[in-house]
Amino acid sequence: MTMTEPYQKHWRPSFFITVSLILHLTLLVILIVQPSVWRWLLVIFIMNHLVIALVGLWPRSNWLGPNWTQLPLAAKNRNEIALTIDDGPDPLVTPQVLDLLETLNAKVTFFCIGNKVAQYPELCRDIINRGHTIENHSQRHKHHFSLLGLRGFSKEIEAAQETIFRVTGTRPMFFRAPAGLRNPFLEPVLNRLGLCLTSWTVRGFDTQVKDVKKVKNKLLSGLKAGSILLMHDGNAARTVANEPVILAVLPSLLDTAKKLNLHFVTLQQASL
């Protein structure tokens, strides 16, 4: 994918969804021709929807549509790596993250929640002014986001697009679903809005795990060219010393990347 082509111009269902649609039509035809087998048809129908639901619970899957789990080959060949930071901005944590990033001239992508962008506009403008990018992480980060339909997805994502644009003057090009969970209705909405779904290569579970060593080792295991790393400035877990885990892990992560000659870039930069 390139910067000018991060999504299909016209939405087309994935192979998995196409097969599922054909299966539905086949079941309908069989039901009309031989209604006595309706129980078996119902079992197949339910199993198909269970598989769809399970795929939606798999954040790194591309069965429901295009999904960035790593950077494009050109970015990998340039020794680039992307750090994505979710659930912010946070008025206490994000400024410290920005200062740490500045020490090694690392550029990263912040997947921000629209409501928080509206709440902390100056902080968001500071993110942009320091050379980072803000992408769409929905307007309200609903826990039941993956259960929404076309209208619900459109409302949440469009609201975040407009909020971020109004505050920063920049319009997101990438979207990450809350917790990475979704359903088949998400991709048509993203395609219409010109947004590219992005998950990750490796995550540190730094909203849950308080052990700095465990989080660091998990992220370092994926520290290679082309990787997309996931951390959190919003809802960050706290160490025993009450320090946000991201602040405890980030210096070592940045330093190791530098020693490996890896360059942190934003997703938009990696798209070039």
C-alpha cells in the first residue's frame, strides 16, 4: 500500500466474506427446494456466524478485509519501524512520552480517542507540532464497538475524524478499532471514509501487565524492521512505584532500536 492508495477505491468483500455470502445464498436455495432439511441448514448457518464472530475477535486477521499488521516492504527495506500509542491523549503521561521521543528524534503514531482530543486540544496540537501524527481510534472507545452496525460504525468513526480535523487541522488516514475487535460491517465504512485498518505486529499488554521486564521483553521480541508496535499512554498500567509502564519501558525500547539501526517513523511516513 502507498500513501496514495491505502485502501481500495471501490469496496469489495474479502474472499472469506464472499464465500460466506455464497454459502448463505446456497442455504436459502436448498431451503426453498427441500424445506425438510431446515434443521441441518440452521446448524450450518449458525456455525458460519460463529466463525465470523471468532474472526472478528482476532485483531490481526485480514479475513474481514485489508489490515496492516506490519509496514509495507519499502519501509521494511529502509529499516523503519512504527510505534503506535493508543487511548490518549493523557494530560499527565502524553507530555512525558513526547519528551522521551524527542531525545532520540523518534516519530510515532498516536491513535487518539475523539472525546479526549476535544478535551485536550493543546496537547494534540503539540503532538502534531513535534512531528508525530494522530490517527483515528473512534470517538468514544465503546466497549461494545465490535457489535455496532454500519450506522453505528459510521457515527463513531466520522465523529472522530471531524474532531481530530477540527482540533489539529489534519485528517487521519488510519483507523484502529477499540481492542482491535470488529465485524464485517467495519470495512465498508472505512473504505468509504478512505481509512486503512491497522492492528499491530506485537503488543506489550501495557494496560494490564505491571511488570516492566515482561512488557519490555515482549516488545523487544518484535523489534525488527517493518514491525508495528503497540503501547498505551491512555489507561496505562502502573508499576509498583506508580510509574506508567510506557514511561518505564520507552527509554530502553528507543535505545535498543537505535543500536539495531532501526528508525521510528509514523504510519503515514511508512506509506511513502
